[in-house]
Amino acid sequence: MFDHAPHAATYAARAVGLNGDGKAALETERAWQWENLAPELRSICFPKGR
């Protein structure tokens, strides 16, 4: 499951972007994920940083 965490965040952000709002929606989703994720898990879910 550890290996799936970064992909889950990316898929969620992409799904938001597919609704027609484009890059702004994707960036908003990624920012929300970052802010709502426990700090100790950020390096796992966002290995390249925010």
C-alpha cells in the first residue's frame, strides 16, 4: 500500500481536472491534499514535494 499513496493523490487531482476546470482545479486539489494530510505522511504521498 505504501507504493500506492503517491498515485492516489495524483489520480484524485487528475479527476478534478477532468471536470473542465483545468489546471487551476488541479492545483487547488493538490493544495487541499497537502494541507489536509498529516505532515509526517507528506513525503510519502508527495515524494517530489508540493
